[in-house]
Amino acid sequence: MEYLHWKEETITDFSSEAISKKYADGFVFTRIGKGVMHQTRSVRIDLKKFELSSENRRILRKGEEITLEKNPIPFAGYSWEIGKLAKDFYDTKAGGAFSANKIKELIETGENFNMLYLYPEIGYAICYRNENMIHYSYPFYDLEKSPKDMGLIMMTKAIADAQTAGLEYVYLGSLQRTNDTYKLQFSGIEWFDGKKWSTDLEEVKKVLKN
């Protein structure tokens, strides 16, 4: 699958300040290789403007028994079952976008992503996090055991946790397909149009529709 991007850069400065600046310029980490970042139609939540909506609260109530644990990457608890879970998920949801070996590499090497969000016995998300922001990326979960809306449950819990921790932004990847509009349901949403951050959600919906 070809992912939308306008520029590609490989960074060598992995300080939190430098990485936060690249994200502010519309870049996100990729799984291509160490330091490789793409400038894309990035979407983020300004947590100073974020408030849980009634729908967000409904989703959290639906997953109230699901907990969130944060583990540093490299993650010592990797097992083949995690890789299989991810492969099965992405085979179903994204036409085989991930191999089990790539998931193993991301979780065990800490090449670009440094935090594994664990929803015990049911789901995971591979993330980058520093004291300013989190890039919530590459979620996967057990499609048979998970409740409906599991993806939103995981994402909403991560957003609420980031706000509680005092972070400034949550980055949710890019907007490139029509079904990516689910990312727009949170308050405080901004999207990168190639030059600047915009809050015009109707405009980006038109872009995605076309």
C-alpha cells in the first residue's frame, strides 16, 4: 500500500525537542528505517482544547474494564503470539500491511517507536512518546475477543491518558482515505495541509471524498 507523503527526510537528531519540531512541521515517523520521517496530511489533537464528548464518554464506558499499560520499547515481553495477533489483524483490516517479522522488529528494536501501549490480553499499539507529545500508531487487537468499537476504545483511552499526563499533542497518523474521518470526531483536532495546520474539518472531508 502506497502511503500519502510530500517529503521524506532521515533525521539524525533524536532529541525530544528535534522530533517534536519535525512533527510540528507535518512529519511523522515511519517503519521504513531508522530516522525516516514522512511529511503527510498529519492529524493531531491539541490537548489544551480537548474535552471528552458524550460519544467519547460512551466509548470509554463501553471499555471501562479494559486497562491501559505503557511499556518501553524495546519490549522484553515480546512473543510470537503478539506477532501473529498483529498479522491476523492487519491481514483482515488492511490487506496484509504488516508481517509478523516487521511487528517483531518494531517492538524489539526501538528503531523509531519507543513505547508499547498494552491493553492486557486483547490489544496493543506501537507508539512514539516524549514529554511533549505522543504519536499513537500501529494499533492491533484480537478481532474475535474484542468488543465492538475496540479501536476507538483503545485510541480514546490513549488520548485521555495523554491529557492527564500533561502532554501537549496526540498525533493520530495521517488523513488519506475516506474512512480516516473517524479520527476527526475528537475536539481539538487539527490537520496539516502541506504548509500549515488547519481546523477546517469540512475542507479536509471534501479532500478525502475526492
